[in-house]
Amino acid sequence: MTKNAILSGSVDIEVPFHDCDPMQVVWHGNYARYLEVARCALLRKIDYDYLDMQESGYVWPIVDMRTKFVGSALFAQMITVDAHLVEYESRLKIAYLISCKSTGKKLTKAHTVQVAVDLQTKEMQFVSPDILTTKLRAKNYVA
């Protein structure tokens, strides 16, 4: 777990053939989907996944995504994708670590930043909506 994480979630994924290049290495663009799967698992822990976000009147587009490839994920390899919520007050910043499930070897580090956008006005929110803090408090992740 990241030392400053407010909340963490984890998923295991078996790398499918269609995610790989001819050398059986995961094509770099597919890592975004792995992050998405872990991010959804994380958000479900506070009952605020993408459908819940829309129902509350907001969408949360990604405005920044950074990825550092340390090693290569390979076809049929079991990987673990850990997602850690590290900021929530003005944006959702989530840090990720992708590692080999069997060895624990680090493969990829990443982070994403999302901001709330009001569905009606289409305006970006400079402070996260109260619904997010309410959800985090309800599960005792923040005071």
C-alpha cells in the first residue's frame, strides 16, 4: 500500500493474447485498461463508481495519466493491479502499481488525475463535490 493512501483496491488480471504484440509483450496502450479495472474496483469500495457518479450529477474525466514501464507484462501472466487513492479534495488522484502476481516483481507504476464536471453546466469543479467526501466518510476513510 502507498504510505499516503486514503483508500486502496486491487485486482488480478490474466494477460489475454489480444493485449499482446507479436513478442507476447503487452502493448503499452493496453495498460490504461488495466488501470481502469483497478480504479473501478477502488471506487466500488465507497459505492461511487461511474454510474453512481453520473447519478450524482457529475462525470469525472481523466485529465492527466502518467505511466512508467519498469518491466514487461507477458501473455498469460497473472498480474496484480493495485490502485491507491492519494488525493480527493479538489481532484481524484490515484496511484497504481502493476506487478507479477507470482513473483511480486514491479512491472509498471502510474497515476491518473480526474476532475469533477457538472453534467448540467459542463463546468469543471475546482473542489470535489460533497458527495465524494460523504461517501469517503460513510466508510470511515476520512474524518
